[in-house]
Amino acid sequence: MRAAEDVDAPAESRGRRLDIPKNDPLDGAGQPGGARTAREARAHLHIPVSPARLCAEPAPHPLPEGPVPREELDRLRRLYRTVPGYVAMRDHLRRTGLLALCGEPGTGRAWTGLALLAELSELAGGGVSRLGSGIPLGLGIPHVTGAALGSGIPLGSGLPYGSGIPHGSGTPHEPGILPGSGILPGSGILPGSGLSYGAAGVEKTERGHGYLLELSADQADFAVEPLLDRLRAHFAGHEAFCVVLVAGGPAADRLLRGRRHAVPYEPPAAADVLDRHLTELLADRPTGLLETAHATARRPELAEALGLDEPRPGEAARLAGLLAAHAEGRLSEERLLEHCRSFAPDQARAWFLEAGHPGTLPAALPALRTAALRIALAVFDGSAHGLMTEAAELLAWELAVTLDPQYAPGRPLFAARPGASLATARAVHGDGVEDLGDASVPVRAVWFEGRRLAPAVLHESWDAHHNLRGPMARWLRGLCDDPRPQVWVRAAVAAGVLCARDYLYGLVELALPLARTDSPVQRMAAATALAEASRAPEVRPAVNGLLRDWARGDDERERETAALAHGYGLAAGSVVASLAELGRIACADDGRTTSYGVLRLLAGTEPETVLTALTRWLRDTRRPRRDLALLTVLRAVTTRTSHLWGLCEVPELEPYAAWPLATAVLAAHPECAPRLAELLRAALTWARSAGAAEDALVGWIRRAAGDERQLTVLCGFLPRLAQDGDEPLDAAAATRIREVLEAL
């Protein structure tokens, strides 16, 4: 029997061969590895975070400066847990009079510094005082001829230090104060050979006394070592002790590389801190309350609400207070979990407050790089370290040229301590893999130490810092043009999350520029971002309306983006609605893009719904609909399942990710076999598609021959193609299939 002719088609098009597109609309980019990347991006960013704050709460008050009260030192002695290396730190401080603790804020550096000072000063008959971040001018920076350290004024420029000449900031420097040195004009710090901090109550350096000093975050790294040398000489000469707190960054790296006054600070275990504080808080309460608090701390829902691998000491102490209040009945279960969910957003807010006063370039670059690293890690959490680092450098460049458009920043070629910057983002690295489709390769992966940190950082940067949006949008658009799915998929998902936070801004700065480019990868990224944004119920109608206008418009790029977006089955609100839109688009499309969108839906959560629509289109009088059904079913037997990743989990297809989609659907959903057989039988018997269908079927069988499981599924399906009432399989097709089977 000859293959049926398409008698209702226009005469000039009858008999025209219907070929399967060789590639998807991305020309292959985004297929291998896209499934794993999309799954990881969803896992890291799909965690509820509190709504945008138009006005952030005021920053927490710093610890009071001046003498530390005795009752506070007594409490410290009861609660403090010695950290690794404590004895060595104490001996160094006793011997030299100075110790720099290099670590991140919130890790307990200040408590360790106070504990060291309290122990030594008690033996020497002195007390302990906090000095804040001020540094006495007479001790801070040794004289350097011709330039102000940290000011950005080049050596030999002829600009005398102390002249009050501004450099880039527009504000004259106070004579005698070194920009970037940490000296605060008007703070009560006076020049001289001894400490004079009248506002805090410390009049001079006292023998046997201990002083805690925190170095300002913008301290110039090259000024730190000479500063500490002067401080060491001063305190040793007065037989006093000083602990300097240095946050992670270039200054800490330089100190740790020298190893003269500095030690890396390792915080105590959070469990130990929590236990000590709970015991203190519930010491005079019934015994059962302490056991209740410990039991609550071990509950999975509390760990999920925290979203941190291990709280830092400061967070552990805060958590202890919440657990004690809950055990005593002063805090409900709901409020306890609500407070716990605020830990990660509070960390993100603190990070951006630190970066809120970066000064001018080039002095601001370290702070900008740190902020860029945290934002890049939010997008690339769990990915290869190299991808994340390169993305962070690209964002740092965008931030730098936004801060100072006339300055073109470079990149540091060598790091003082490779990997040390990860500590500033509460990140770690380890062994990981990246999926390349047919194979996986080992990579050095990097991730936050807490699953809630990534969305918290991304949302905080977007919601609370408007001027960050421009450079972030340009950065994400650039990443969306990278052909590697490990890059553009993550960037597109992040863009969608941000569009949902502020659709009006995200549409103009992210979605529209991506959709209207000539880059197929960027158009696919636009479709992915819009589909991702439509997860938010309040945004979905706007996205659906936009795609409807594009589908009915004359712009081919917008129409293609709409077809790709509907392939995720999210924007229209249901798979049925997305199929209806794709059916309309098919009338103005050659079928290449639209069939790819339908194919994605077939690999989604409702394959039977998709097959029902394809069967209906096959019987439609409109040729574009019939072609769409034929192209989709032919692509189903030639396209690998993992290449058709979506934005929804489809666990039933996971075991068959390497199989052709048709085989995977038959294995996971046997009830779909009759409709799939009807569609494939039509493709084999219609003249326009018969040749392509025969080639596809032969390749399908040959591929299954190398896998016993696939062959079993296929052998159970093939008899359905042989006979369908009065319409037997075309003889030529049956002969080719028989030849293939005999050759196996």
C-alpha cells in the first residue's frame, strides 16, 4: 500500500518532504548539561525569602567603647569556649604585647580577644578596654615622604601630605590625617606617644592594661604591617597588651603572609557555644526546660528554617536566646521559626552594609570584589569554582565602572592566599561534577555554607540597593549570551527570580533586551527567565499577556521567544493553556521552534495531555497543526530526554534521561503507548513524512539494540505499529524495520 497523500494541502505543496530539524532552536547550545544545571539553579534559588524592604532597619549599635565592665568579663569567663590555638595566641600576646586576629565578623573574634586580654591583664593587675576602630595618629602610620598612604596620591606627584587636597572624593582631607588609615576625624583620637581617647574614658596607656582595637574595613592593606609594628612597640614599651581585629580581605592576607603579628582565627564549634549559652540562660529554671531547648535545636524544621550549615558563634548565641524563650513559653513555635528564617537575610544585609561606603577607586576595588563574589556565588552556588570566579570578576568590573566610569579596573593576577576570599562569603569548595551530556567531568565546586544564603544575597542586593540593579542586569545579560548551559541557564533562572521581585524593572532591563537580540541563546534565556518569573502568581498574568502579544505580533524573534517560553508550561497557567498558545503560534511558524516547545512539554509532568493534543492536531484541517503533530512525534524518537530539561521536576523520567524521549515516556508511562503508536503510525503512512519517519524509526531501533532495557521497551511497543484496523504499516517501512531487526 502506498503512503497516503495529503489531498487537502495546496497543490504546489503536495508531496513536499517534511524533514526533522537537525538541531533545536539553540543549535545545540543548552542541551548537554542543561538539565543538571537547571535543577541545581532551582534548588538553590527556590527558597522563600521575606518580601522586599524599601527601607532597611538601622544597623545594630556597635559594642560600647571604653572600659569593659567587670560583670561582662565575669560572664565572658563563664561562657567562653577556648578556640584552637588559644594557648599559642596567649603566649604570643604576653611575649610581644600585640596580636592580630584575622577572621570574619560574627565568628567570635572579639570574645576571644577579650578573653586573652582579661587573662593577661588580670595577672598584671590591669583592666580591659575597647578602643573601637580609631588609631592614634602618632602610632598608626610611619612617615612616608611624598605621598599619603592609602590616599591614592602617587609618590613623587608633588602633592604634599596634609595639604587638604582631595583625591577623587571631592572632600578635602583633614590635615595630618591619612586617608584610608582608619583615623576618624573628630573622634577624640589625639596625636602623641600615648593613647588618648577621652570620649571613651581612656586617658592614656596604662601598665598591665589590655586594649581591644578593631581595624576599619577600608584600611589600606600596605599600611597595616607598619601600623602594627608601631602599635607593638608602643604597647610593649608601656607593658600593656593589645589585640587587633582584622576582617578578611587584602589587609588580612598581607598580615598572614608575613606571620609576624597575625594569626588566622578559627571559631569554636557552634554546638559548644549553643550549649554554654543555653545552660547559662536556663541555669535557674527547671531541668526539663534545658532538655526541651536542646531537643528543639535538633529538630529538622528548625535546621531547615535556619538554612545555615553551622551558625557562627554570634548566631549560636542569638539562637540560644530564642530557644530559651521558646522553652519557657515566651515565644511560639511559629515565631521561633520566623526568627530562624531571618538569620540568612540578616547576614546578607550585614554584608552589604559593610560594602556600603567603598570610597573611590582604586581603593574601593577590594570591597567591590568582595560584594561581586557574594552575588556571583548566589547565582552560581554549587557550580565549578572557575565559572563562579570568572563571573564574579565580570561583575566586579561592572560595579567598578558604575562607581567611577572614568576608571578602567584591572584584575589582580596573584592572590596572597588562594581561596581565602571564599571565607568572606561563608563559602567552601570541594569535589564536584559538571554534566556534559554523554559524560560528566570532575570540577572544583564551590557553595555557600547554608542553603538560604544564595536567595538571601540575591534578593538583598536587588531589593535594598537600587543602584546595584544596573550593573547586575548588564552582567546577567552578558552571561546569558554564553553558549555553555552551565553559565546561561543559571543566569537566566536568576534573571527570572529577579523579574518576579520587580517585574516592571526586570521586563525592561532583562527580558526585553534578551528577547530582541539575534542571539538564539539569549532568546532562550529570555524565555527561561519569563517562565521562571511566572511562577509568582501575581506576575503570571503579566507574563502571559506579554507572550500572547508576541505570539500574535509580526516580530519573528518575539514570536520565537513566546513559543520557547510556553514550552515550560508555566506562563499560561497550565499545560493545556500552553498547548493552546503553541497551536496558535504554529500557524505563523515553520514548526521548528514550536515543535521544540511542544517536545519540552512532552518531557514534562503531563505527557498524556500533550499526546492528546497532538492527536487532535493530527486530525485538524489546518496543515500547520498537522505538521506540528508530525514534527513533534518524529523529534520524540530522535531527541535525548536530558536535552529537554524543564523548570519543573519530573522524577519519573530521571532513570531514562539518556534514552530517546519516546522510549523514556513509554517506560515511565505505559498508558501513553496507544496514542504514541497512532501518531508514529500516521507519520509512517503519510507521504510527506514517511521518509523522515522511516529514518527516525530505524535509528530508534538501532540505538535501543545496545541497551537491553531499551530494547525490551521497544519490542513491547513495535507490534502496535504493525496493524491498525484497515490501515496496515507501509510495506517499505515494514521491510526496513525487519532488516534492522534481523541485523541485531
